Amino acid sequence: MKRYRAGACTALLLCDLGLAPGLRAQNATWNGVTSNFNAAANWLPNSVPTGTAFFGAAGLPGITFSAPATLGGFTFNAGAQAFTFGTTSQTAGLVLSGAGIVNNSANAPAFTVGNGGVVAATPGLSFTNAASAGNVVITNTDGGVTGFLGSSTAASAVMINTGGTAFFSGAVFVGSSTAANALIINNKGGITTFNQSASAGNATFANSGGSLASFSITRLIDALTNPSGTTPMPSEVGITAFLGGATAGNATITNNSGGLTAFLGTSTAGSATIVTNAGGATFFTGSSSGGTATLLVNPGGTLDLSAHALGSMAAGSLSLATGSTYRIGVTAAGQSNALGLSGPATLQGGTLLLARRRATTRAAPATRSSQQPAASAGHWPAPIPSRSSSLRWAMTPTASLSACRKALPAAHRPRTSGRSAARSINRQPPQAATSIRRSGRSRSSIHRRVPPP
């Protein structure tokens, strides 16, 4: 049964740890006759290290923790065994606050971080100060969490996050920490969050899960920004989320079926490449920015701006494939979300999906109603026409659900599009008028009449 501790399930993703002061540094070499890291008899000299723990060819290779341990780092000597480490409770976690993981052997050390099916309130494995994760392989499951604090780095680690028996498990990057060149895989129930000034660096992310059918972006926002008053998110999805002033850096992020990436607060996509495949989604909310990111939405994928502040949001380049979905929020007064691109736009087709909005930064519920007809010519949601350009484009959807009804006859007549308009397309109620504006002095206009349904 999946369990959680009230208020802890999401607080752990935002927390900054108050770590107990370290003991006087003591180095020691593993010679374990049992698997207990915290047993002095398993070390040479006969003392649990607080400085650097050295590992070689001696001792049992499977190591567990029976009490908290804080030390500078782990060094694996040349010829060291393939060591595995397991933390099964946040009360017996490991903190590395110095060099972190230094591996001179041919075997990558492996950590499994769990918490008995209850989402941890504090990480079971933490890297603080400037500690590095080296090339370690970390599996967070059953409520386990790995934390990167201060200026620590995930280096070239491989991290696999899976909910397991808990609502979710994962990793949190806070402070000025970075994912560097890591490979991070968020499976069903796995989540990785970046907060404060943390960066995804040049890391590679793969998000996947079960289904996004019951996913709510507003609930995710509440869960990550108001954890004490929110129940856990369901564990059907794999998530990479950016909060505060965090950035996706130059990362490559792929959202597969049941996987998503979300930008909250004032976070930015930086110069990342974000690929959204069938069944996956990319969300921009609040006052987040697309930076100069490359947004690739493949057939069946969704780009969702419906919970973003109304108006234009910057991004780099955009590609919407046939069968993709571009979702925005629209108010009755005609305010809407928009993309202002600094690079090329390739519009091969897709569906423009409208979400009713108040004149605020929050979106209306994401579900379709009986008033939203199936996609077809002249109906809502409206198909996006094909367009490809190497010039700079601004894609600005605008719509008025009530005003456009009153102006329905005029909506079917060609009209002048203004000095900057390159294309305008008008639809039946619920009405959407989508314009794509090209920057620069050159101007042209193309109109298409849409017959009544």
C-alpha cells in the first residue's frame, strides 16, 4: 500500500537541510565482515570514518546503514569491488559534505535509496557543499530521496527514480547545485525538482509513466508550492520540475508517454532542448520563461501554456508536428497566452486547444466538456495550419469566446491583418483567432475562410 506522511510528501522536494555539525575527521578503510556501515569493527582502524571512507578489494561488497552517517566522501581505490549501498530509512541516511564520490576503479558504485514506502521528509542520501556524485548509479524508490545542496554536483551519475510502494520517489536540487552531465530517468512515480538557483546543467532527462489522463497541473503547482496543505500527487507520471529561479540550462529533456516537464514560478527553460513525444507534455506556468530553448512537440505530444501568466512568453524555436497539441488559456475579453520566438518556427499541423481563463495567472480545469466538439474543420479545438520558416516568428493566439460570437459574420470575411501579421485564421464558437507574426520589416498576409459547421 502506498503511504505518505502528511505534509512531508512534497516538502522534501523544496527543503533546505539543517545538517548536524560533523565530527572530527577520521579516515578509515572498509574491511567489513558484516554489511553494517556503522559498525566500528568493519573498519581499519577500528572506527567509523567521518573524513574519507576508502574501499578496495576487501570486505563484503553489500553495505547498509543502521544509523545516520556524515563524512567527507567515499574513495574507491583501483581494483575495488563493485560495491552497493542501501539506505532504507531517512533516519539512517548518508551525507557527503567534502569531495563526495571519487572512483578510481573500473566499477561504478551503486546506491539504492528507499524509505519503506513512506515519502521521506529529508533525503536519505545528500551531497552538500561542493560534493560530487562522481559516476555513481543511484536508484530512488519506495519514498527515497536524494538531495543536492549548496554547490554540489551530480557529475556523471546515473539516477533512476521510481515511486515503488510510495506515491513518489526522486531527487531534489537546491541552492546552486547542478545536475552537470548526469543521466536522470524519472519513471512512473519518479520526480526530480530544481529550486532556488539550481541548474540542470548539461544533463539528459527521460520522463515516462502510466497516463496523464488524471494529471492536473494546478494540483502539481499546489503540491510543490504549498506542500503542507496538499495531498500527494498520484504516482502515474514521471516528472522533471523547475521552481523558483531554477534553470534547465543546456539539458536535453525527453517526455515520453506518461512523462512531463513543468516550469513553475520564475524558472526558465534556459537553452535546453525539450522533446515531447506521444502521451507526454511540457507545461509552462506562472511567470516562467522558455528562454532560448528548443521546443519539439511530436505527434501525440502536448505543449501547455494554459496556466502561464497571460501575454507573451519568450522561447527559442518551436516545432509542432502533425497530431501534436498546443494548449493555451483564453479569457472572455480576448486575453490569451502567447509564444514570442527568437528562432525558427516549424508548424506541420496539430490542434490548438483552448482553456477558459479568468484574467489571472491560474487556469481553468483541463478537462473537455460537452460544449467542446471533436476536432474538425471549423470546430473547437482548431487545427493549426502548416508553416515553416527560418526567420524569427512570434506565435500569438488570441481569442474571445463572447465577442467573436457577436462578430461571427465578419469572422468569415478576409480582413486586413495589420502591419506585423503574416497569417490569421478565424474559427467558429468557441472562437479562436490565431495569428503568427513575423518579426522584421518584411510583411505579408494570408487569409483563409472557414465555412460554418
